[in-house]
Amino acid sequence: MKTYIYKSLLLLSMAFFVSCDDFLSEPPEKKSNLEIKSIEALDMLLNHFNLLFDRSREVVLASDSYGLYKDYYLAQKSRFDSQLQYILWFPELCALQTYYWEQQFLKIAYANTVLSTVDKLEGTDADKKRIVEDAHFLRAYEYFNLTTLYCLPYSDENKNALGMPLKRTLVYDEDITRKSLEETMKFIEDEMKLALNTTKARDVNKLFRLSLPAVQAFAARFYLYIHNYEKAEEYANLALTSHSQMVNYQTYFAPTMRTYSSGGGTYVAPNAASDYKFGETYYARMLYNHTQNAVPSEKLMNLYDKVNDYRYEAFFVENYSYNRASVPGWSAYQQFGSIAILQGPTTAEMYLIRAECRARTNDSQGAVSDLNTVRSFRYKAGTYVNLTTSNFTDKKSLVQFVIDERHREFPFTLRWYDIKRINSDPQNIVDKITITREFFETDGVVTDVNKTKTYTLSPGDKKFAWPIPKIDIELSKGKLVQNPY
């Protein structure tokens, strides 16, 4: 009997198949349909091109990395109208969107397909063990991404808040009620621990698949989010012991810079292709910037040394608004071309996780050393001056500097994650973050440009839990419940 893959959108299942005879190890397989006959077919499924990209407008547009400028809006309203619901956090409108939720659960369905079928297939115990660990890692990684978006920040106060529906099988009528946030995080941690049993080394040709350093790096990210700084540092150390390469950004990106002409003017932008063998990567994942116009906020731009930090010169594309509104003046953030920004765990992230954990435990020398390691690979040749402990007056200033460095290093990707964990941090070492936008009065659909309004997203706001798609709630007939606002 044929075994089929099911696309799981919590309630809807769709069978599809096509026979496959060949296994492509690289690049990732772009085919979406296949009939499961062998371990090789499961391998092919986990090579799916879809796994590499996260297409989250929410993550790109909602944090304080994004800048909303009234004059830019007036220059080309149509470029922004469809995005205002995300930029200004309108839950009732965002609940109509399904794409990110759907795509992440499709990836979870890939993992569930492996776990549901592997015992029925022929293959060696070693091959089965490897692909089972790969599936557990994928399920942990994607559930974590969903949880950090659709649930409130993790804290003792929020442990009993709504978590995620936990899909463990392909069964159509599996329970889809939302578990508590604590149970959800426990599920993710258990999946991660199963993946940590792997002995697979980092393979530069398969960075989009399981390796022990990849799981260790994810574990560091996971434990940082739940404020377990001891374990976060432990796993950052383990990941860096396995792989610690840093990439000189000027050497890497300078040859990719290209001058474009558009709208009567020119702008210079990086034209680097998405690099799944990037030297700092543990687990190849990119944030797909579908707008191609991640507008940086003044707060973000002011964090950089605009003269010497090569990240500012390369990724902040001045006058990109020529491309968007035929008027100069506004920048966009672009990294690997106009659509892709690094999002998966990297060595730079591990150094900064370790730096923050060290700073929090009064190892200021170690924290500063890790900061210098990252920053020295980001500045223009011959311009970087090492930080010393004397640059910081106390623990708070050092921890804050690390968090700011994370914002410089991972704008539009990890910033939403950082804001949520900082605002729920029981240590309260640094100031909590309120996002403020000055804009016209709008309901997310109709905008009155004759009236202005201040929009804020404050610590503790329920809108930090993004709304579950309305269609899934309706189809569940009450089993799946919406976040309360």
C-alpha cells in the first residue's frame, strides 16, 4: 500500500504523491510531492526547498527594527497600505492571514511524516536513527518559531497562558486544542533533547539538515529565550567548540555590491545570492523579506558606527526609495540580495549569547572578549578598536551593549524574539522595550492623512501574541481558540 505525505494545516489534510527514484543531497530539493517508498524518499522530503525560508511579514515589520515614515508613506501609499496591519499591530486584520502559520505547520507535517512512516520502511538502524533525529530537530525548530510569534513571552506569569496545538501525527482528528505555554515549551525541549543524541558533524554541503552543532546552537537560542542563562552559555560553548568560524563581512560582501538605476536615481545594494554554505552558519535558514523593503528605523540606524561599521555601509541601502516611490531619501535593509536575511543560528549569535550570559554573571572580561570577536569581523579593515571593560560602567551597561549588538547583527530577524524575552526577563537587568510609532490615524484599511496618532506596543501587551488565523479557528468549531486581546 502506498504511503502518502499529508499537508497538515491543523484541520485540513490533502493527499498528494509522485514517484521519486533519485535522491538529491544538494541543492535542496524543490519538488513538493513524492511517494514514500524508502528512507531515501524521506531524505528527499527533508531536503525540501521550502524548509530553508521563513516568510514572516510579522517578524520583518512588527519590531522596532522597522521604521514607519509619514513622508515615505505619502510618496507611495500603495507600497505600505497592505503592510500597515503588521506594522501597527491590528490583530483583527492579521487574523485573516494564513501564510506563515500554514507554511510552518507544513514543515511540521514533513517531520511528522518521517516519524509516522520510518518504521514501516526498509533501511539500516543507523539511517533510521539519523532521519528520526533530523525530524525531531525540525519539529522543535519550527514549533519554537511558531511559539515565539503566536504566544505570549515565556515567563512564570505566562506559563499557563495559551501555547500551541501540538501536532505529533498525521491523523486527521488528532487533538488540536492549544496546550499551555509551559507544556508547549516542554514539548520543544523534549524534541530538542532527542535531536541532541545525534553524532552527525557539521557538513558544509548540508547545512540545511541536522548536525550536532546545529542542535547545540538552537539549544543556546532556546534557553536564552526562557531565561536559563546557565544552559544558554553551556550550549553556546558546545556549538563554538564544534565550529567557531567568523566571516569578514567586508571581504565577503564588498565584491557583491552593485549599482542599480531606478526612478531617476541610483542606489548601491548587495547582490549576494542566498548562501547555504555561509561560513558562520550552523543551520541554514533565511528570512524571506517579501516586501524587498525592510525600512530601517532611526533607532536601528543610530546604533551603528556609520563611518566604520561595514554592516551599515553594505546592508543599509541608501535611497532605495528610488526603487519604491521614485523619490530619494529612505533606506532599506538588504543582505543576501533584496529578499533574504540570515535567520538560522550562526557563530556570531553564539558569541553574542555567550557574551550576554557572561555579562549577566559578572564575567565582564569574557563578555567583552566575545563582543570583540564579532565586531572585529564587521568593521572596515584597519578601523576597529577593541572594547575593554573600562568602556562599561556596570553590569547593566554591558548587558545592554550586548543586546544592542544583537540588534545590529540580527535586525528584522531575531529582534522580535529579543524584545519578547527582554520584556519577560525576571532579572530585569536592562530596561524593558516599548515600540512607538508616530503615524497617521488609521484602522489598518483606511488612513486619514489629515490626522496623526501615536501607536505603542508596551511590555505586557497581549498583542505580543500574534493572532491565530481566523479560518482555522472557524473550521475547528471551537476547539482552537484565539489569543485574547
